[in-house]
Amino acid sequence: MSTVDLTKIESALAWGGARAKIEAAVRKVLGSLPEKREEPQVKTADEYDGPGYTRKRINYFVDEWTRISAWLFVPNGTDEAPGILCCHRAVRQGKDEPAGLEGDPNLALARRYAEMGYVTLAPDCITAGDRVSSRLQAYDTALFHQDHPKMSLLGKMLADHMRAIDAFGEISQVDTARIGVAGHGLGGTNALLLAALDDRVLACVASCGFSRFEKDREAGRWAREKGMVLLPGLREAITARKYPFDWEHILALAAPSALMVITSLKEAEGSNPESCQQAVKRAARVYKLLGAGGAIEHYAHEDGNRMTHECLEMCDDWFERWL
């Protein structure tokens, strides 16, 4: 399948056909996603009082057999507030970092947005937090790929994040017409994929989540032979340096949802700023064709692979504007 050239799409009608082709290419690399959507059946295990919010440890089904745990933050006195899904980066503690229980305090996004009045949810990805196999290190995907040979790790993470949005639907304080997603690093990658392939996402903030495959000197990290193997279906394309899609296509799939892309000018794996700027510029053509030219922005900084206070303030403004 040849790559769609976004620069040659001249109308919203033409984008409709191109979009179907791009989505098919992305889904092929992600692998077989579950066709059946289980009811989450959200249950609360514990509750903790915080300053202005209640933090709950909840659990819910992500597939027929598996219930996972997540941190749910509900601001006091909330009645149908927007919900923000907070995707964690590639740290062993998983959901505990966005919850503010350990790790980088600047990445305590679930707690931060709860303090601002949003209902937030921070689940563990497969191979992280409470979902690390007792026989493996965090993000070792050997057993996962053994059990799911037709699905990629990012495909499974996408499916589980879709179930997280389903879980929002069982929480009475959430206005399900106003759902956002945020993440940094691996969390940024997952946030972008969710915004691209789940039209319930109204606004997305993604920090240091990608570099264009075509310009990535270490493109092989997306399909390693062991460890955290994200997209094994991309190996052939990486070897041939001929890709069925690139990140501008994923960004374009998110249109017209509001999309803030944050990248670092240095020292950030997966975030080549020139590459990211090019991807945003190309995707912006599609946003403009759909009448949403102001709904995509790119912000670059020089503070390495981290979420700075300036970035956080921009994210705050973005969600306030679009949710």
C-alpha cells in the first residue's frame, strides 16, 4: 500500500477517501483489535479524600476475562464535568505517576486536572504498574506477543484506552460529550493514537510522543526484537525505509478534534522537532479543509524530554479552550 500524500488532498470530499485508506494502513500495523466491546462494569475498590477531590481506585473490564485497576479523580461537587484520560509514560509504576503518588510531579496530570475541576482517569497499560508479569520486567512484551501474535503492543494499549473511555460512560459525574486525553512520552504516543481512532476524543495534548518514521535515525526502536516491542508489524517497512503511513497521517486522522503537539528541541527520544513540525504542518492542511484550522498547534521547547511548567500552562489553556 502506497503512502497517501496529504499535500495533494484539495478538498474535504477527497479527504474522506484518503482517510479510509490511511486508517486501514494504521490498523493493519496495529494488528487485530478486539471486535467485541465488553461492558466495563466499573467497581470502586477504595476511596481517598484529597484537597478538593476524591481519588478512587476503580477496576473495570478491558476484555472478556481481564479487569484492570485505575485511579479515578472526582472533584468535589462535580456534576457532568469534562473527563480527561491521562496516559502514563514508560515507567514501571504506570498509573501512579499521573496520579501524583510517585515519579515526576510535573507528570501528575490526573491530579492536576482534578484540581482544575475535570474528572480524570489514569489506568495502567499492559506490562506496567499492576499489570507487570511476575516473571518479567516492566514493558517486556515477550509473554504478550506469545499470547497475542496478531496484535501489537500499541494496538492493545489503544484497545484498553478505548475501554477507559467506555468506563467514563459509567461515571455519572462525567459529561461524555467532552472527553480529552493527555500524555507524555509513551503516554503521548498513546494519546495521539486514541485521538486518531476514537472519535469520542474532543481534545488531545501529546508531549514527546513521536518522530516521523521517515526521518527517525532510530526507527528500529518501534519494532525491537525484545523488550518493549511496540509495532512488530512495522519491521519490514523499517528495513525497506518505505512506510505505509507516517505520523502526519495519524495526526490527520484526529481531525477535527483539537490537537496540541509538544516537542523538545533536544535530548528527547521520539521527538525530533523538525520532523514533528513537518508532520503537524502536513496534518494542518486536513484540519483546514475540514474548517478546523485553529484546532491543531505545535509547541517546541529546549528543556529535554520533560514536561515543563510552561508546557503545563499551555495544556491547561488548551483543555479550557476546547473542553
